[in-house]
Amino acid sequence: MDDMNATFKAAWWLRGRHAQTTWGRLARSRTQMPLRREALIAPDGDTVLLDHLERPPSEGTDGAARLLILHGLEGSSNSVYVQGLLALAARKGLRASVLNFRYCARDAKDLARCIPNERPRLYHSGETSDFDFVARTLAARDERPLVAAGISLGGNALLKWLGEHPNDPTVAAAATLSVPYDLAAGDRYMSSFPTNLYVRGFVKTLTAKAEDLLRRFPEAAERIDLPRARRAYTFREFDAAATAPLHGFASADDYYTRSSSLPFLPYITVPTLCISALDDPFLPPEATRRAQATASSAVTFVVTERGGHAGFVAARGLTPVYWAEEAVIAFLALRARGEDSRDDWRSG
């Protein structure tokens, strides 16, 4: 268990949880870093799309490690926090790649368009097989250590994989940001807000993907209750109608129980950093505290009072600084060099 409140101070113009959460989407670039796309054929025959950081040799293509990033719900390699991590990784001399979850990769010519996958399935918070496949593929390509970072849903999947594979040398170190450790608690918490704007936006795009999936794969109609999904106003309602039955869960509760990273935290053996804010509008503070109490000694928790969800916007003068992203890259860069002090990364 750790605490680092004293080192994070929210920008004075972004002190509220919602301001911290929404600022990046409004103010940051989605095309900050040049990327090269690679298509891998997964074991089930579907295509998994990776985006690799492109940078000139002068910026250190012989970096000490490769970073694999997992984005959040309905995100992609063009999410602003992913772009921020890629920019910081380049400065540290790290090679970096992004795993786009299925039906999440963006069309380079139209970032509003997600590229559909080729099998009658989507992605979800506990799906770890694609990460396993991609991580092992990248690790086999060269001798550099592989480190991983996950944000929100991607962080939940990463922590779950780490707990599923204790003592697996594939990933040398990991870091997460704003993980919803307990999916059921997160659903209840978000649904309690008077205006459920975050959830409604996500449910709208998820429903559109379910509709398209049924157009392309009519046989999936046996597993998705589309009329019910269209009426959904909460994650639980959508997950009960689509996510759970599509991916083989008995119910939304079964999906949340089996996919939450919380039960897997005691089994993590690699150095892992988890950054969360107590004012995260996606998860109640008590769930974060339970995760702290449950995790193994390999996991360092940093819990701040403020920061929102994947925000953590500080300031140097009038310039925004994305404090948590800097901490994630500093932590992973040190471990890529074989340095394992729990304190040195804080000044990185």
C-alpha cells in the first residue's frame, strides 16, 4: 500500500472530478504521434490490429524495452491518454505498441470510424486472450523486456492477466491508471449519479457496434437481445442484453464477478504500479481501498484525493502536465533498465 497525495496537485482551473475527467478529450491531440499499423491473425482467425510508435533513429529506436499499451472502454491508439503515453515513451527511448481491442482501432482517414473485426464477438473488461497472444508475439521478436500499461478497462484486463499468470516472464513490469477493480461496484456507483452522461455515451456507441455485429453476423441474434440493448441506460442493462450472452457469461453479475481484476490482485508477482483517484467518477473510493488491501506485495498503489478518471492534470505555470502518465512511464522505464527501487521513479 502506498500514498502519494503530496506529489499530485490538480491544476487550479481543473480541481473538480468531472473537469479532470473530461479535460483531455477536449484539449489534447488524438494524432500527436505517428503510428505504423500491423495486423496479426489471432488464434481464432480474427484480425488483431496493433499500432506501433514510429520515430526517427535519432530518438532512440534501440530502447531498452518495448511498452505495450492497453486502452480503455471504447478507446483506441488515438485516445488522448494513449497518445500522451506514446509521446513520453519516445522521450525515454522506449519502443511502444498499442493493442487495439476488437472493433476499436480507428480508421486513419476517419478517426470517427472504428474498424470492425471479422468474427461474431467484441471485447470486454475481462478478455485477456488477445493481450496474451500479442504480448507473447512481441516478446518473441527480440530480447528486450516487455513492459505493459493499461488504462481503465485496459488496466483491468492487464491486472487480471498478471494474476492469471503468476511468475510468467513475458511481462517484466506493469502499470495501470484508473482501473475499475470491482466492475459491479463501478456500475452501481456510476448509475447513482443524477445525470448519467458518461454511461449514456458509452452505451450508445456499444449498442451501435452490437447492431452492426448483428447485420454482419445474423447468427449472433441468438446471443444478443438487441431491443433490450437499445433500451439500456446503464452498463448493467447493456451487459445483461449483449456483453454477457455474447461472450458466454450467464448474466451481468456473472460477467462482473469473473471479469473484475480485484480477485486476481493477490496473485500478481511482477512489479506493478496502480494509480487511482478517490474522486474517480467511475468507481467508489471503498472499492479502491479494497483493492489496496487485497493486492500482493508486488503491487505499489498510489491513491490521490483528486484526479478524476484517467485525468490527473497538474500544471507547470499555465501549461497542463499529465502527472499520472509521467509517473507510469518513469516507473516502467526504470524497471526496463533493471532498476527496482520503489522510490526513484517518483522523480522521473
